[in-house]
Amino acid sequence: MSIEDPIPRFAQFKLVLLGESAVGKSSIVHRFVKDSFDDLRESTIGAAFLTQTIKLANDTTVKFEIWDTAGQERYKSLAPMYYRNANCAVVVYDITQLASLERAKNWIKELQRQANADITIALTGNKLDLEAEREVSTGEAQQYAIDNGLLFCEVSAKTGDGIRDVFYRIAEQLPVEEQIRSTMSRSKPRINLNKPSTNTDQGCAC
Amino acid sequence: MDENYDVIVLGTGLTECVLSGLLSVEGKKVLHIDRQDFYGGESASLNLTQVYNKFAPTRKPDQSLGKDRDWCVDLIPKFLMASGELTNILVHTDVTRYVEFKQVTGSYVYRDGKIAKVPANEMEALKSPLMGIFEKRRMKKFLEFVAAYKEDEASTHAGFDFDKNTATEVFYKYGLESGTKDFIGHAMALWSKDDYLQEPFRQTYDRLTLYFDSMKKFGGGKSPYLYPLYGLGELPQGFARLSAIYGGTYMLDTPIDEILYEGEGEDKKFAGVVTKEGTARAPIVIADPTYFPDRVSKTGERVIRAMCILDHPIANTAESDSLQIIIPQNQVGRKNDIYIAVVSSAHNVCAKGHYLAIISTVCETDRPHIELDPAFKVIGQTKDVLMGISELYQPLDSGSKNGIYISKSYDPSSHFETTTDDIKDIYTRVTGKPLVLQKRATAEEEEALAAN
């Protein structure tokens, strides 16, 4: 250890998942976070709050705080809270369901309406393992992504194909340096409800 | 979606969302519906367009107020007591991971035409401009008595039995002036009327203890109140998310086409609802009063609320970014206190450089807007004012016979303690057991668990 050891460089970002029910939003996250896949995965229960860190070059750690829709997308009942302060979004469609791409486009419009203007969006086609049943051509989805300034990936949560890529490519687009600077300078006026003050004296007014 | 549920919840107000969250965590299958396309019902926070549409449909917000999204205007102005029951529920359910809080900077009280900070403790009482020099000492003695009181040590009781002696009797012993009683009773014990003076001191003691515990909870001695970033509407959203995480199904923008019953007359029971999505069945429904207008009655109280947009802090408050001002009824010749809740862009509820002051009180005349005059004098010049009057409702019966459990309207009190009483009461009626909060793992604990 030397004195010049750099301070750990750490940045945290909120990532939201969007897409029609059953396109595999949770499976993608499970593959990314736990490197596992469950064929019979029911809709998301109890899986509250997933985080995953990835290491970038120059000793930088990026932590994703991942928000799953928890089923609130089914009847279009996502709360403004869901989009609030989201830095990035993975919008998922199923390459074997043409209609799911149309729904993904609607979610992207919703994001442009509700989220920060500088949000990074990755349009992600899932179920690449079902190539034989493909209904959405790569070209069509890719062109839409280019036209709208989105990242574009095709993945398989089942085999793990392309999953890591989605998150690394998002991380490359995120304002990591800015985030690190602002965390270092940010005062913390907010309080942690789980940690009451240990200062038991009555406090004087001085 | 023709399906069966354990409980159907109608309306996404705070009461309904907390219950939905608690029941989902316990494994109940919950369907939660709101006829409106936003969360929060009567306890929502609205953006500029929504709030003008609701209260001043013929006017448009001024351009200088900035973007729609920058505004979250609370329909019901309240603060959380730092040691209160809602804070407790938030911590136990770990809904705190979705909502960030800030301490409210100041707690002020109106006396003799001016406002001054409510003393946080006996030391501050000695410096307070609210009282003359001798009164300060009497006040200090009273506060020391309250702080030292221990239930099982008779020597600390100063000869009082809190279940028998009234607040008036206790105040009398310490020789407190009526103006001092006003701010103890109204700005610390947070009574909104004077009925408490003739009641046993016990409840006033409990309320003072809650006030002082809340004051100490997060240090700083600023105020006993907390407020969520982005407004109170975050609270129902946070509990709705908790419910959804545990399997609750959410349908907004879904009016109820028909309520289904089974049985006749005395035995008529709730059975389900029909919506555009189909029929959903459940033996139990929890709803806000607007879903069952023929099963509620008016409490007789009407509350007037004035949402005032300011571009300056309130004078004589050290430019506080947030505060509560209580105008005790006696000070302005009324029967009910007037409350002013002030929040600002520091809480991401309005555009930069702006402040929101929400004035509220129980109407006592048929010209209630005139009743708010003393409060308008305190807050100074306004950019715009939007006013609304709400009628308060309560359920006609307990719901245990017909499976229809209806919440009460949000009352004019300045905090959520009565709301949490209603939540706990409905919970007990629905489940047949008192609410015992189970500690849910925090985000950090979940992460540590997942790493193993």
C-alpha cells in the first residue's frame, strides 16, 4: 500500500426495467445478478431490490440499483416514483412476439415523458435462444434504436448470451465521473429513518 | 381477469396503500384499484396542471412557475412526527428504501400577533421571546416535571394522578399564563381545540412526550417533524410498491362498474367488483369513503385548505425552507386552530425559489376564507392562492358483518397520528388481530444475504 493509493472510485445509478409482462424482464436481471435462470419463473414476487456492481477500467466500480416493475406494468399502473431519478432503463421486448416491440416503443415514449431527459435507454430483445420463432428482425429493432438514440442489444436470459454486454454498454454511457465528483462534494441533509440520532442530550440552542 | 382475491382495496389513499402493503406482506392476495389515473386519492400530491384543474379550472398557472413536473402540491397538508407511528411503520416495512425524508426546519407558534419558534426543551424555553422572565422560569419548571415523570416512581408525580387530574389542574400548579397554556397545549401537545383542558392530563402528557421524543430523534433540535422529498404523495406510492413487490395487483384508471353482493337484507355481504377488466371476487373490501357514499356519514366538520404559492420565505423564520406555524384558536378568537405548513424547493415540491404554504382549519362560519385572514397576514405576499373545502366522512358501521371496511377522511390535524390509528383499527377489524409490525430486511441486509 502506498500513500498514492487512489480513493476507491464508486458511482451508483438507478436502473429501471420496462416492457410488457412475460418478456423476461426479471429473468434478465436474475441472469445478470445471480447468473441463474429459472424456466418456470412466475411473475415477480418478493424480489424487491436487486443490486449488482461491475468494475470498469481505471479502478471504477459502478453499482446498479435495479428496480423491477413488480407487476405494476400489467395494467399500466407504474407510479411516478418508479421513473423518478432513474439514470438508465432496460426496455425489454420478446423477439418472438412482434406486438411486444410495439409495447416497448410505448414504454420508451413514457420514459421520455416521465424520466430525466438524460436517461440512458437500452432497447433489449430477449429470447435469442428461440431464433426459429423470431418475429422481430434485428434490422427493424436496431433501426428504431438508432433513430431514437438508444442502445440496442439482443440477448438470451436463458443461455446468458449478451446479458453482461447490456449492462457494460449502459455503464459506458453513464456520467460516471460527474457522479463521483458530486458524491464527494455532496453534503447529506437527508436523514436515515433507520438510524435515529445517538445524541441523547437535550441539545442547547447555541 | 376473472379471478379470486383475499382482499380488494378501492382507492390508493395513504390508509388504503398501507393496509394493502401490510396484507400483501402477510401473504394475502390483494387487488388494488383506483378510478383515477394517479396514486394517492385524497392524499395525493398533484402537479401544477392537476392542481389548477382541480381547484381553479378557469385559470392557468403562470409561466413564471416553471415546469409542471417541478410541482408536487399536497392535497392534505401534514407532517410526520419523527417518533410517531407512521415513521415506525415506514421503518418496519422498509418502505424507507423508496422514500427519502428531511427534517422540517422549524416549528413556530403565533402569540400576540407575532410568530416565534416553539422551544425545543427547557433550555430553549429560557431564551424564548414567547414569555416574560418569570413565566420562562415557570415554563421551565413545568417542562422539567414532564421530562422527569416516570410512571412507576410516585416521587416524580408531583402528587398528580394523570388519569384523574385534568390538564387545567396541572397547569394551575405551575402557575402558567393562558398564552403559555396555549402554546403548550396547541403547539406542543398539538391539540386543535381546548376540550383537552377539562380531560385527564394523561393524553396531554403522552402527546407532549411524543413531541419531545420526536424533537430528539434525529438530533439538531429543529422540529419534531419529517417530510418526504417530492411530497406526501410519495407515501401511498411507496406502500403500493411494497404491496406490488409482495404480489399485489394494481389497476389505476379503472372505474368500478358494479359492486357485487351475496345474500339479502341483514346477511347481505360484499362479494366482488366488476370493472372494464372483468370480474374480481373477494370476501373483503377496504375502501375510501368515495367508493361507498351510501355507507358513510358526514362527521359535521368541514375543512378549508388554501394552497398558497410564494416566492419568498416566511418573515421572522430565519428564512426556513420548511416549517409549521400553529395559530392557537384563543389567539384569534376561534374554536379551532389554524395550521400553516410551509415547504419549498428544498423538498423538490416546487420550482426553485418558490415556497408552498398550505393553510388549513375547520370551518366555523359560512365565509371560511375570511377565517384564514390571520394566516394570510403571517405568510405575506402570495403569487397565487388555490382554495378547496372538504367534507369529512366516517363509516356507518365496523364492516365486520358485511365485509366492507371503509376508512375515515383525512382530518384537519397537522400530523398522521389519527390516520395511523384508523389504519391499525381497520387492520384489526379485517384480520381479527392487533397489528404487530414484523421487521422487514433492509436493502443492505438483503444485499448481504444475496451475496452469500
